[in-house]
Amino acid sequence: MLMLECGVPWRKIKEAFNYQTSKLDGLLLSHEHLDHAKAAKDAAKSGIDIYLSKGTKEALNIDGHRLHTIESKKQFTVGSWKILPFDIVHDSTEPLGFLLASGQEKALFVVDSSYCPYRFKGLTLIALAVNYDTEILTNNVTCGHLHVEVGKRILKNHMSLQTALGLFRANDMSRVREIHLLHLSDANSDAARFKSEIEELCGKPVYIGEG
């Protein structure tokens, strides 16, 4: 069993796993921002093997035999999963997305990236951070609800609905069973609209994740 990200206190993660975290084969970290890696040190102390880029490891300032550095486009195996990390676009140190394959399953996991520069075949599940709608964000900046510099950072480092729709059009969606949308902005997105537009385009069920 794999865990992807650990952006909440370790206590909450243990509760979610019914205090059976020893069953985890490993933890994948995309980057060092605390809403994704808050519990990394505690996870390592608890005996969980963590897989992360060298840049993420250095940015978190953690070390130990439970830390395993991985590189973009170099596949590795954890439990029954073959994992191919790849570079993404975000204001962090060496952030990664992941393509995970096991048996007939092939899952794409991309968070906190302004776009995904790669194309994939045979996906069965997509988990994608779609943070904002360009029109909503622009209006918030224009009206003064969002600081101009904050708006620029979001545009540069997070994925818009419009970019996500392009990603879905560009990829092989024939085997995809479901799509999970992550990390929607409270102020700059519209969950119902995101869900309906993506379902209409892809013909697949879409679920909105928390956070």
C-alpha cells in the first residue's frame, strides 16, 4: 500500500490508517511545501520509507535510512507498484509528478504544477490538482480581492481549468475509469463547474478532493 503526500499532522494520518501505518510500503512526496510534506519527519521516525527528489529532501532538511532519493524519468518499484517520477512546474525545489502502474492499473498523480509537459497512454485513474479558473482569478485581482503578486504566483505555479482541459484532450482517456480533482482554490475556482465541464469533455466520473 502506498501513501501519496503527507500534508497533515502525523497523528491524523495514523488515525486515518486505524493506527496500522506499518502496512504502508512507502510514502511518495511531490515537493517540500508543508501542505504536502508536513508529516515527513514523523513518518520517517515511524519507520515509513519515503521516496522524494534530492531537492525536496534538502529543502525539508531531513535525512536517515528511511529517505530514498529518486530522479525524474528513472523508474523504481515499491511493493507491487512500478513508479515513474517526472518533473513538473512549480516554485519548489525539484518537484515531481508520478505515473504508477500495478497489474492492469495505471494512475497519474500531478499536484501543484502549472502544466504537465508529458503525455500518457493506458491511464486508468487520474488525480490532478486543478487550482483555479482564469476568469475568476482575473476578476478577483481586478476587484482587489486578490493581491496582484499573489495572482501572478498562482498563474505561474498552479494549473488552471483551461490547462487541465487541454491535458485531458491531449491524453489517451480510453481506459480511464475516474478522475479526481485536487487542491481547488476556495476563492478562484468553481467546483461544480469544474466537475461538469470535465465530465462533459471526458465522459468519465469526476470527484472533488479535499484541500
